[in-house]
Amino acid sequence: MAIRKMLRRSLSTEKRSAEVPKGHFAVYVGENEKKRFVIPVSYLNNPSFQELLFQAEEEYGFDHPTGGLTIPCSEDLFVNLTSSLR
């Protein structure tokens, strides 16, 4: 599945850090300035979050310069979506 490939590639190229606990991953969100969020891997099962991942694939492909998973949406939209997933 393309989402797994994107996530696997993103995690392998992103610097490992104590800031990302086990079972979580970092994403970068924002229209101009990108903000880093650390979110649970369980969000990958949610259809709304999967739609964001498909948009990220369309806009950035699998090889993005930040080395992390970048999601092309506003920070407000992302926060609203992830708040509803908790």
C-alpha cells in the first residue's frame, strides 16, 4: 500500500529522536511555515487521516526535502481533525 511505503520511507529518512515516542511519528503541517506534530500511529487507520496522506502523496510524492512526512493542509484543519480522533 502506498501509505505504508510513504510512512516507512519518511521514518527511515527522518532523524531518530527521543522526542518521538514509540508508537508515534512526526509530521509537518502548514501552508507556508511547516509545524512539526508528533501523532499516534493509530491515526493511520482513520479514513479522514488517510485522505490527508493521499493528498500529501499527490503533492510531494515519496521523496520530500524535509525528510519527514509533510501534509499539505492548514494547521487549523489538521488540529481539528486530530482532535476529533482522540
